[in-house]
Amino acid sequence: MRLTLVSREPIGRAFLRLREAPLENAEGKDVFIYKEAKMRLGHIWPDEVNPTSLYVLRSKLELLDEIERFLAEYYGIDIFNLGEALFLHLANGSFVSMVPPFVEIYDEKVQIIGGPEEKPAPPPLQVKVAILKDGLHRMFRAREKDRMVRSIIVHGAISDYKPYAYPNMWSQVEIVDDVPLIKKFHRRQDSSTFRRPLRVLHRFQGQDPPSPHRRTGTEETRHWIW
């Protein structure tokens, strides 16, 4: 597959956009969820973070493998150690944007279930949970390869609006050819509400990639992969 690296952008610019971006579909509210959040780049093992998806697409894994080989061979770029935003054109006319995977640490109320030989577990606790919000296919491949991944790590987002999907186990993530009926463990009845504005990380020439909940069938929405 022929690829062209169109542009590279310092990740700091993406951080600034994220701080200035409100939640999507927030019922008319302007909620700047990451305005005061702590953001950094750091290396993480895939098993140190929980996925929030029950599937990966085989076609996207194959495309990722092609991009990995191309960037390593022609530019010396390791996609598992990425510290910037990349924008590529594919020979078929598709456009690909790639940033480091996005890991968010947030507060979640959990109930610990003790074993038969253990003392009674404490009452429900508010604990810190690390979830993967973007970059699932890369993290999935890194887990297969036993690689650490340089990621965007964020904590301190506004706690009133929790991520729209609960975490799940890596063992529950399946490789599929088509998007399954049950994609995630959604938190809210309307899963399109109060979504993190992560599309701004992939902004290119003033334009964000299309929302996965607002497919229009246009050339633009069909051919922007992120």
C-alpha cells in the first residue's frame, strides 16, 4: 500500500486544543472537561490500562501494520513511541490521522468482592481507574508484541461527567470483520451524549474528523480514519 506522510504536528498544540474543547452533545452546556486537567506523555504497558471497547476491526489492524512498516522504513518513526501528531494520505484517497493513544485516569465507584478465605471487603470505594479512550488498535497490537506504548496520559478532568463507557477486560476484546451489535458497556442510555472531545487531537487544517455518531455517507466521512 502506498502512503504519504503529509504533515507532523507537535503534541503540545493538540493539548491546547483539547483544553479549549467542550464536551460533545452535552445538552447545550459548554463543559470544558479538560481545561484544568493534567496532561503529559508517558510510557505505559497495555495491561496497565483498561480498554473500553469489546472489539477491534481486522481491517484496521491490517492497515495499522502497513502504516507501522511504512513509517519505520521511510521515516524511522516508531508508532508505539509516538510523541507527535501525524497526518497521512493513502493511495486509495483515504486520510489517516494518528496521535499517541489517549489514557484517562478518572474516579469510579467500585465494589470489591472478596474471596472465600478473605476478610469481608470494604464498602463501595471511589478509586482511580485508568481507561483507554483512543488508540485501541495500536494498544491491542502492542499487547500482542509485549511493547510499552508512549501515550497521552490525562487526569484531573471535571468529575461530574464520567466517560460514556465503562471499562472492560482485555480478554473481552475480540478481533472482528464487522462492527458488532454490542460494542461497549455504555454508561448512559444515549451513548452519544457527553462525549470527550478527542476528535480535536486529530484536527488537520482547521477541520476535525467526522463524529462516529454523525455519519453522513459523504466522501469525507468515509475516508477519514482515526
